[in-house]
Amino acid sequence: MTTERRSLAQQAGMLCNLPAFGLYLDARARRDKGLAPDQLPDGTHNPEDAADAVRRACGVESRTDLDRDEQAAAMYKRIVADFGCWKRRAGL
């Protein structure tokens, strides 16, 4: 089954479990807060942190809301696009 056939909630669940997505969140948090790697090391964000971050950024209480709320879905897709750009820059 391709990701296009999976709901956004399912895709978000898979995304949040990717170690690379946790690294992306680490890098964003360092950038946003002006922290050095020793202040917020890679591996800080675990899958639960990632799920919390996605829900918070999308303004939903549950990832299942991504399949019902157009604005939340649009924000999730932006997160995925930003993550893709980060991965390419990081050479992952």
C-alpha cells in the first residue's frame, strides 16, 4: 500500500516514528531557540515528542483530526514538505 492510500493520521503516525523526523525536530528546536548541539543534542525528540509536536503545530488534539480538518491537513503537509527539504539539505 502506498502512502497516498493511507490516511493523513496513519502517515503522521509513521512519520513520528522515524528517527530522522526526531532529528529534524531537534535541529528546528535548536534553530528556533538559539541553542547549541550540546544544549539540545540529537536524539532528544522521541516518537511521543514528535506526535505532540505535530498535534501542537496542526492545532489538533488527535492525529485523526488531520483527516477532518482542512487547515490542520494543510499544516501537516507543510511539515512533511519542510522535513523533506531538511532531509535533502542534511543529505539523509
